[in-house]
Amino acid sequence: MDQIVAIVIAVFLTIAILAFFISLYNKLVMLKFNVEKAYGNIDVILKQRADEIPNLVNVAKQFMNHEKDLLTKLTELRTFYNTTNDSDRKTELANETSKALSSFFAVSENYPGLLSNNNFLELQKRVSGMEDKIADRREFFNDSVSLYNIGIHEFPNVILAKMLGYKDKTLLEVSNQEKQYEGVQF
């Protein structure tokens, strides 16, 4: 009789441990796929923005010959973004592109002819609209990444996460230029 009780307890303990690890595994998988879904949502707009960069560069080249380095950097970032499949690398490139675009629009203010060009103004308006969409989706993406990063570092999740090779994900950052506000100018 004692042997039967011991077997039943062992079976229940084994089932409880298995259920615990299955639950842990499912939580990690859910966190991982939430990050991938959030990235997929923002990737569409980041791709659209990357597709607009050559148009901006071509219009601006006529006015900004001595700003060639900035235009070249934007073109390179776009190319790298379009050729990589790694979501962490794409996130880094998106952060760099945001910084470069902020610099680009700041420098463009020094060229009145450029700012009065209808093609440039239309492109700038479209890119600015995409930046607004990116900002909305960046918040959701960063929330998903934060939950994922916390989830893979919580105990006992950290043990299973390390065994499965889960690594921290990169947040989409807001550049210092995007944070600056110089007030309303009259």
C-alpha cells in the first residue's frame, strides 16, 4: 500500500513539474512571438520609409551638394535595411536612419530653395506621416521587447531561456534630436 502511495505521489510530482516547465516554455514562446508580431507591424512602415529615402536624396542632391556625406549615409542605411533579415540589426538600422533623417531635415532648413520645392515638401510630408506611424508602433514594439527581455531574465524562466538560446532584443530608440524641443518660433 505504501508503495502505491509513493508511486502516485511520484506520478503527480512528475506531472506537476512537467506542467510547470510546459507553462514556462509556452510563456517564453508567447513573449518571443509577440515581439516578432510587433516588429512585423513596424517593419512595414520602416520599409516604406526606406523606400522614400532615394526620392528625398535625389531631390535634395540638387540643392545640397556639400551635404553629400549625410545623403550618402541615408542611402547606405536604406540599402543595409533592405538587405538584412535579422530583426535586431534592422532595429539598429532603423534607429540610425531616424537620427540621420532628423539631421537631414534640420540641415534642409538651411536651403530655402529646397524648402520651396513642391517635390521635396510632398516627400517630407509623406516621410513625416510615416514617422508618426512609426512612433505609434515603436511604443507597442518597445513594450513587447521589454516584456520579452524581462520574461527571459525572471527566475526560473532564465534557466529555460538560456537552454533555448533566447537573447535580449533591442529597443527602437528615440534620438536626442527627436527629443529636442525648441519651442514655438515667431
